[in-house]
Amino acid sequence: MKSATALRYAAAILTVTLAGAFAARDARAETSYVVPSLSDFSGPFSSVMPALGGARESVIGWWNADVGSKIGVKLVMKAYDTRFDTAQTASLWPGILAEKPLVGFALGGPDTAALQQRLPNDKVVMLLASASNGFGWRPNQWVLSMRPTFVHEQVGFIDWYQKTKLGGKRPVKVALVTSEASPSYADIAKGITAYAKANPNVVELVEVVFAEVQPADLTLQMRRVTNAGADVILAPASLQQAIAVKRALQALGKKVPVAFSMHNAPGFIAKPMGGIESLEGDYETQSGVIATNEDTEAKRFYDMLVAKHGLKAPWHGITAAGIAQTLLLVRSVEAATRRNGPAKLNGEMIHQTLLDTPITGASLFGYSPDLSYNISAPFPVYNPKVNIGVVKDGKVTTAASGYPIPKLDRW
Amino acid sequence: MEASGVFFTTYAGDRSLVRTRPQWIALSLLMLVLVALPWLAPERWISMGYTIFITAVAVVGLQICTGYAGQINLGQSAFMGVGAYACAVSVSQWSFPLPAGLLFGGAAAAAFGSLFGISAARIKGFYLALTTIAAQALFHFFVLNLPSRWLGGPGGVSIEGIAIFGVDLANDTAIYYLTLVVLVVMTGGAFGIVRARHGRAFEAVRDDDVAAGMMGIDVTRTKVRAFLVSAFYAGIAGGLWAVALRHVSVEQFSLFSSIWLIAMMIVGGLGSIVGALIGTVVIQFAREAVTTLGPSLSQAFPVVGQDIVFASMNVLLGTVVILFLLFEPKGLMHRVTSAKQAFRRWPFPY
């Protein structure tokens, strides 16, 4: 009798223990979602892809360990080499879609061209690290950029330069170097020209120089624009153009400041130019973080990724862009999980969350200002801001942080 | 050469394309597999399928111009672009039905392409190659600089809600079948062209244009016709591409794409329609294989790093193409023909 009672107690204890164990396991269970990472390891951006891809991987690793495990979501990043080619992206996409992704990393124009028409049906949000374009400024887009257009970023710089360097006394004389070989670069010319036409008190566009993406020499063109009295030269297009502009100015012995973008920032072209000293007084202008060595929250987050999550990429604009893009992705998943629970997330929830919920700059560790999307544009169209870096005493330093970009109409 | 014992007693038999029962069986099986593929294979295969079909239409056109007529053409991708834009604009802005839009795309590309045929009347070889490269530059220049309301400028043209004979083309399976049907029709047409007097004129001009002229062939017109036909095929392929993506932009049609089309033709074998199809399939499969293998390897060996894995995949792809060219410079079709002849003669070596 006693042994039977003991057996009953033992069975009850075992049942309770097992039930508890299962319950605990369920509490810890994570729902996994595949995050496609469209990459270019064999096309025009293959040289920067290790930094961008490494940054994406390390942030996903950090988030899974520190945040995802607590809210019951695990993100599994899967890289696909699209070669920055529309045909390859289009061909890969149905296979990617079979893995039921909610949100993924896009790379640029070819991804957007291949997917923009089908993403609203496929219900997958793709996030871009690069700046947006004027021709992509259309409502109800599912390829979202965290930066406004290149034109917004350049216009922000022009406005800042005119107000702070010239005291707002006269329009700043600007020359733009870009190319007709790429729609994005051609769009920059269109947008800056439209802005200059609408704001003659702020800017006087002395010339738009259309050059090849990889020009051999721009001395003649730079002689023209410096003789025309350009206060500043904008070179937001390719890395090679940025280098050609600087070499031409060196050859002519002219010291006109040049404003670059994120992908051809002074930090990148310092090496081919023979050192950062040759870029003294030049600018980097973009809405993402400026990769300075100042003790910022962004830099501390980068250092943490290097120390704890195996990030090997050096601290520069591309790495920062990869980190920023991934932070936006994980924060959007996080916000959608809070609203809908971890188990049955879908792309539409992520899209809606991004449209409804502002992502604060603090939650992005300073990698971006506050981001608020709405249905009218694929980038944060209201109150966009620009960060400006300048090379000073052989170092990239912050010249302006969160400078408000003047309101732009579509061009 | 026919196999021993295969001969025809009627004119219809002599001019037939599919000549023996085994050929009929093989072709029927292939068509059956292609038709059943969307039900049997994963989604990825469907998109691979229509990418291959669309590319094959352009490569078959290139084969007629370069493989048969001997006119080097490095502008096939630009001709595709012209067809894509013409089809997209006619369908989305002028409300053309899709078949008419595709034909309009083909016709627009043919008109653009025949301009380069005229230049081929006076120049040949490398000079002609350089001239056709100009097609790429002109295409980019026109699209980006014409008023945006015409061709969308840098933003391109989008197509909304496209259908053919009441079938919605917003899904991959419908696109697959549409492109398969068009490929079959265009391949049949290509066989018709190369077996007719035009095809014989193409070959005569390719082999010796002076001799062809002395035989009474209008060499200039033949060259223009070769470019016209080739560009028409490219235009149809471009139209299909616009339908598949529902968006056309200028960067989709680069010189690099033209070079890939030439690589497919060379790997398949110059001067053979089937060779063009085989070359397209082999190169596209090789590209897809390395692209598919990359993510799996990257996940299986995370310590190696994505950059090294993907770079290795592309080295592998390049090596495969080089090996093809080293060991079978006449193209895969030559190897297929040799194997077929050896099989027919077996057990005799000659």
C-alpha cells in the first residue's frame, strides 16, 4: 500500500517536472525567420561587399543573442550573390521567396528594378543601405531606404555651406561631377539642377560635368569649373570620379573643397590619393553616420561588434552603412514582434510597422536620425537630416550633425 | 548526314525538321518535361526556366546574325532593351494587347538593329564589333535623355496588371508558359529562316561576301536583313523580359549582358540553332549552379566567409567556360554531332 502511494507521488512529481520542463522549453522556443541578404561578391561592389556583409552578419548575431532570444525570434541570414544584376536577382527571387522571408537586405538599383513591382504581392520588405533616388520616389514602395535621395543629401550640404561658410550672404557657386552612364548618377544631375533653378539665392550651379564612371582624367573639366569660380565641387557619384576630381585639382594646384558621398568618402579615397592629408578641407555628406574616430555611441557599438561578434571590417562608411541597415531591419522585426507576437510574423506586418512606428535614432545607436516612413515615399521623407564630415588636421571630423535638409519637391 | 537506312520518298519527308521516330520521341519527351516542370519542380526552377527561355530567344537571334551571316554583333542587349521599352510603353501607356506589344517591341528593335546592318555593308570584323558597341551607348543615351514622359528617364517604365487572353501574368508559372510558347515559335521560325533562301544567303555572305555578291546575292541587303532578324529576336526577348519583371530600366541592358549572350552562342556552337539553345542552357545552368551553391556553402562553412565562398564560385564559373572553349572550341553542338555520327556508324570507326 505504502509503496503504491509512493509510486503515485513519484509519478505526480515526475509529471509536474516534465510539464514544467516542456513549458520552460516552450517559453524559450524561438521562431526562426530567414533574412535574405542580397549581395554582390562578383560585380561592381565586390570590393566593399565583405565590409557590408560582415556588418550585416555581426549585427544579426548580436541581435539574436541579446534581443531575439528574449522575444522569441531568431533571424537566420542567408546571403545570395546577385552580381548586382537584374536578371540574376529576378531568377533568384522565387527560390528566396520559397523560404518565406519577411524582410531582407537589398543592395541597389538592380534589386529594385527586378523586385519593386512584385514585392507588394510577395509581401517582403527589402531595406537599402544606400541613398534613394528621385525616380524611385513613388508611393507604396516595398524597397525602403534609410537615407533620403542623393539629391537631398547634397542639397543639405549646399544649404549648410551657404549658411555657415558664406554666412548666407551670396549664393554658393557649385559644380557637380556625375555621369550619364547610370540612372542614379543621371538623377543626381537632374535633382541638383532643379534645386538650383528653384533656389537662385542659395546656389548657383556653374556647371554639371558629365564624365565617365571611371574617367581617365578630369583636368580640363576641373580647370573650367575652377576658372568659373566654383566655391565647392560636388562629387557624389563613383569612387573613380572622386579620385579623378582630386587628382585634377592637385595637377592644377587649386584648393577648392570637394564634397563626397558615403561610398566614395575621404576615408576610402585616402589610400589611392596617397594619404588623408591630400584631402584636407574636403567633405563627406550623407544621412548615415560619419565614420570618425570620435567617441560616439555608433563607434562604441562598432567596437562592441568587433570585440564580441567577430566583426572584422574596418571602421568606415560602408561598414557603418551595413550596421545601420541591419539595425533598422532588426528594430523593425522587434517592433512588429511587440505588436503581433513572435510566432506568426509576416512581411505585411513588418511593412505596416515601418509605416506606423517611428524608429528612434537612439535605438539605432546613432547610426541614423529618427526614421519615420509613410506610404508616399520609399525613404523618410519628412524632416530628413544630413551629417557632414570634414577632413581636418589629417582626420575626418564632424562638421555638422543632423543638419535639416531643405524641403524638396519631386524633380 | 542521315543514319543508314533513313531516306525519304516524299518532298514533305525530305524537308521535315524532325526526321526520325527517335527524334520525335526525344522531342516529345523534352516538351512533356518542360510543360510538366512547374508542377514537379520547386519555384526556383520556374524562374530559372523563364530566364533561360527569354535568353534563348535573344541568343537564337544572335546566332542568325553572327553564326549564320557572320556579322559580329555586340549590341544584342541594347536591341533587347529597345524591344523591352517599346513593349512596355505600348502595353502600359498605349493599351496595346500583349501580343501586339511584343510584336511592336520586336519591330522597334528590328528597325534600330537594321541601322547597324547598313554599317555592316561597309565595314567588317573588329570595326563592325566597335560599331555595334555604339548601339549600347546610343541606347543608354537616348533613354536617359529623351523626355521622361516618353521612356521614364532614369526611372524606367513599369507595367501594371498585365494579362494575355484573360490569363493574369502576375505569377511565375504563367510567365513560364508564355515564354516557353514564344521560344518554341521563335525557334521554329529560326529553323525556317536558316533553311530558306535567306539562310543560304546568310551562309554565303559569311563564307565569302565577295563570292556571294558575284553569285548574285545582294550582300548589303543580306547583311541588313541579318541584323534586322537578329534584332527582332532580341526585341521579342526584351518584350518578354519587360513582361516578366513588369519594369524596364536602362541598366538591365548592358554591354556585359551582350558579352554573356555571345559566350552562350560560342559555347553552344556557331552556326547551329540547337547549339544556341544548348549554349544558353549550359551557361545559364552553370551560373545558376554557382549562385545556388554559394549560399549553401557559406552557411555550411561560416568560418570561410561569404566573400571567399562567392569569389570561389565565380572562379569556378570562369573555369568551366574556359574549359569548354579549350576542349571544344567549335562548341558543344560539334561534340553532340560527332557523338551522333559515331553512334550511327558504330561499330565502324569511319
